[in-house]
Amino acid sequence: MNILLLNPNIRTDITDLMLQVGRAAAAPGTSLIPCTAPRGVPYIATRAEAQIGGAVALEMLAERNGSFDAAIIAALGDPGLFAARELFDVPVIGLAEAAMLTACMAGRRFAIVTFAQALGPWYEECVRMHGLMERCAGIHMLDGSFKQISDVQHEKEELLVELALRAVEENEADVLIFAGAPLSGLAARVAHRIPVPVVDQVIAAVKQAEALLALKMRKATAGTFRRLAAKPTTGLSEALAARLEHRDG
């Protein structure tokens, strides 16, 4: 099976990091195909940036449609996820949704730990979007600056672990998620220091994608995620316009 690992941010080094983590966990016969947004921001942290990233993600999916069996939108706020599920015929997995649903299988409530204050409101809205606020013990963010987004997990490792321990002690979190693409792989490195299960977002997404493909579920033809009727477009990328206008088969 071919799974598209779609990073809606512009950093290829972050894509490479997630690819390394994902490939180590993928089952034999699973191929991860990396792709990185050609325009946008280094990491999505606001509603406006999420809207931009979601639109770019739809373009990237349309351009590669037919070359993959499932796709992962690999940014923790899941930009464009629901739109992609509506528009395309294959399973589309969001990094946040996969991590949170996996965490729900390991405990009553999960906590999210991340590296920047700006991410907090967007992550909270993502939790609400997925209907999981009652299962969320809290969203915990570092409040200092960092030097390089590509190295933030190493630079802030001790502070992130301290924050995770506080989430367990003060909020009674049963499961931890280190949130944000730049923190991919951190869970495996520090799990032995945290007294509850820690979910790696990329591994969760890869395994959820494999599970959905194994289930062989059909694309909806009714309900809110059915593909809607063709509509004329203006000014969109050719591939996305063709998808919306039903010219791509």
C-alpha cells in the first residue's frame, strides 16, 4: 500500500523527520510517499495559517490523486482534513485525530504537550472539531522562544518532559501526546521518563492509515462526506479544478 505523507508546511527537513519515524513503524509492504507544501509557512500556528495550509493540502492531493491508497495530513491541527475526506475517494488521516483517537484507546483522558504558546488556541479548536474535549485533560505549551524549528525537540527536551510530568500530576492525564510535526520521534526517546503511555503522532497516523486500508471501507455516497455535485471553478490549480468539476474521472 502507498500512503502519502503530506506536510502542509514548507520545511522539507520536517517532512524528512516524519518520514524517518513513519517508515520505522510501517508494516512490510507499506510505502510512505513524502511531499512538502510548495508555499506557505515553516509551521502552522494560527487559524489563518491553517486555512492556507488546508487549501494547499487539497491542491497537493489533487495533483497526486490516483498515485496513493491513503493520505496523512501531517500537521497536528489537521488543516483541510474534513474537506479532503469529502473530496477524495481514499482514506485521509489527520495527525491530530489519529494521535488523539489512539490515546483514547490507552486511557480515559489525554494531555497535549507542545513547544509554542501560539499553538494552544488552534490545538484547542482542533480537539473541539473532533469532539474530544471531554477526553482532553489539557493543552500544555512552553512559553519561551526557540532557535530552530527543526531542532526544537532537542533544544527543549527537558522542558517538554517537565511539562508532560506536570500534565500527569496536576491534570491526571492518562496518556500524553507530544504535539506538532517538529516533535515527531520525541515520544520514543523520552517515554521511559513519563509514567503514562506516550503516543507518537506520526506512528499513530501511519498505523491508523494501514488499519483503514485493511478494513476496505467504501467511499461514502450519502451523508456529509459524500462527494458533492460538480461545480464550475475559476482560478484554481488545474488538478483541483478538475476534481471539483468532476473532470478527473
